[in-house]
Amino acid sequence: MPQNQFQRMMFALMTVIVTVHAYVFYSLYVVNGETIMVLTGQNTVLGAIDSMGGVYMFGTNVPIWLVVIVEFLFAYTLEVLVGSPLSFRLASKVFDPAKTHPVMFETAIICATVGIMCPAMSFIAAFLYYPYYAGFSVVTLLANWLKLVCFNFPFAFFSQIFFIQPLIRTLFKLIFVRKKSA
């Protein structure tokens, strides 16, 4: 799909913007929403987050917009430096890009990317959202990481295959194919 370095960076940027927002929503509303509403006595997730003074991150409560920015910076850096290049190489080891139908090859790249990015970003999140007030333990960190991978992997896989990547590929084609033909 992307033909040069600029297009690869733009594709990664578009993907990460959508993905980070989806994950923040998923983490706050789907995974933790009920818990934080019960803990705070609020009847909405946003009300509960406001009453807590923000989202707990790295030992303090921060606004949701800061959570999005921090996760975006980690995700974009990881995607550009590791996720995209390694997922293409992994998919190319299994399928020959010249002989494989593009949909199959793109799906293999998506699967490889999820397999790389989900555990990596879950590990970063395990550090960011670790309960530092209780002291630090490597065992707790690893347990939290495994829990996050178990929560995030199904969401990552299905959202990337059926929603995020089709959306980004469609938008990418609209933006870059028009420019190319013009």
C-alpha cells in the first residue's frame, strides 16, 4: 500500500491515531468503566474519572487527553521503529508478496502487527498504570502485563482486521491515489 517512506509514516500515523483512541475508550469504558463507577459512586464513566481527578497513570491522576498523548507517542514510535518493519518481514517469510493475493498478504501483515504491538504496548501500559502506591514488584508487573495482553489481544485482533485497517486503507487510498493520479 504505502509506496515510500513518507507514505509509510503517514499510514502509521493514521493507524495509530485511530487505534489509540479506540484503546483508551476500550480500556476506560469497557474494561474498567464499571469498576471506577462503583469505586466513585458515579453513574457515568466520565463522571467517575472527573471525580477521581483524572486517569491513574504513573502514580498520579492525569487528564484523559494526556493519556491519549502519552499512549500515542509510545504507539507511534513503536509502530514506526518495530511494528511495521518487523510485521512486513514476518508476513514475507510466510507468504511471497508477489504471488499472494493482496488481501491475504495485508491480513498476514495485520496479524503480525497485532502479534508484535499488542504484547509490547501492553507491557508499556503495565508500567504506566502500575499501582505504584502499593510498592513495586516484578511479579505484579508481569501479572498485570499478562492480564493486559489477555484483555487487549482479542480487541486488537478483531478491531484491526474488521474496523481500523479497512478504514485506514480506504482513507489512505482516497488521499494518496488521488494525489498520484492528479
